[in-house]
Amino acid sequence: MIKRMGRVLLCVVLAAGLLLTGCGSSADSDKKPDETEEKTFDIKITDHIQEIIDRGYLRVGCKTDVPGFGYYNGKTGEYEGLEIDLAYYVAAKIFGVDYTEAREHDMVRFTGVTVKDRFNVLEAGTVDCLIATVTITDEREAEYAFSDRYHVDSVGLMVLSEPGDERQISSKGITSITQLDGRIIGVPKNATTREAFIRYTEANDISVNPVFVEYNTYDALYDSLKNGKIDAFAVDRSILEGYRDNSMAILSDKFASQPYGVCALEEQKDLIDVVNTVLKELDYRGIVLE
């Protein structure tokens, strides 16, 4: 089931006695203004932000195959997931409306991207930003502008489950990362997964030397695991959860913190400033990304 952003209504309860004229208490007089006044989260309308406003919609590169984050539902013809919701919150801030209005009036235009092509799409100017499970790394921060993190994950491993049902699916005896020597691990093309695996095994003296095979899409990785072409599917655990069915199991091993951030071109950092303002406001108002 696709998880949606929780929307938490903030309630301010005012005691009737405090509303009476001239009846303020000493405790009231000691309060600082910022303890009672509504905090504002204004944004700066730069030339670039004005271009987006004049255009009438924000252009976002998103995943189409990651349930819970960025997913295109062919039955409804709509994009769903945490990152889709975040895109609408950013658009709402830019256009001065609320989330519901931003969604109802299609103030975001989505372009489906993959791990393989997402940075090419960004650099081509097809989208204003990427909200596409992009992990923040030092190397990427040297080249692109990133927002504050909005989700933190870790890399995991999914294998076929133990035999037991009528299909007699075999897990090939794999129960941990220590049993992957010589095995075939499927990873997303151009992702940080392979390097993260190697760093983790070396740092923890785990003597395994698997064969890595890159795939362009998560659907292809899922199908290859299902059909036995690979022994393990390695990627962020939240992504694995979106693909896991009753024939598969996610191993307990997890490694390499994966902080996700919104990504834009360095010269368009003003949009990232807007995103950070939105993230702070969501936190302030108790709206949780999950």
C-alpha cells in the first residue's frame, strides 16, 4: 500500500479568561512574542522562481517505479508517493496556495526518470529539480545543489524466500551478506549501491566477492530475482519493501546510510532554498514525511 504523507492539524487552545480585556496575568506578560505569534515561512521570489510562476507549473523529475516514493499508477493515471506529495507542497509554496489546490490545478508536471538518466534529464533543462530518491553524497554535492534531507534509508538485500509453498521457491541458502561470495547481485545502474556494498564488507572484514550486474529499472531487477537470474536484489530498503512479495525476503543486513535530498542545478540553488523552507514548515506544522 502506498504510504501517504500524514497531515496533522495543529490546534491552538485559548483559555476564555485570557480573552477578557485587562485580565492578563504576570505569566502572560513574561512571554516572548515568538512564543505566541505564528511563525512565517516566506520565500524569496528570484528571477528563476518568477519564471516558474509565469510558466504556471513546477517541473519535477520523479521515479515511476518506487511504491511509496514515486510511483505511476496506471489504473488511476496519477503519480503517487511521498516524493510526489513533497513536490506538490513545494509548488504550493511557490504559487502561494495550499497543497490541495496545487494538486487540483496540476501545478506540478512530472517527468519519469531512472537512476540511469535522472542527472541527464536535469542537466538538459527538462525539469527544474529531481525528487527521485537521490542520495546525497559528497561527490554529488560538489556538482549539484541539494536540499536538506527529507528521508534517510540504508541499503538492503532481498532474496527469494525459503521453500514452503506449492511453487517450491528456493532461497539458495542465502540468509546473510556473508553467504554472497560468488553470487550474482543485481544493482541499479549508476547508483551508489555497489560501492556501498564493497565499502561495508571491507570495513567489517566480510570476505565475499560477488558478481554485480547492473539494471536500468527496479522492475527489471525484481523480474530477474523472481526468475532466478540473480541471487540478490540490492538497493535501499524502503525501495525493496515496495517490491517485496510473499516469495521474497529482505535480509536483516543493512548498511550505508542513504539520505535523500531534492536535487537541482547549482545555478538554481534558489529553488533548493524554497524546498528547505518547505521542509522546515512541514516540520513546524507537524506534517510528517513517511
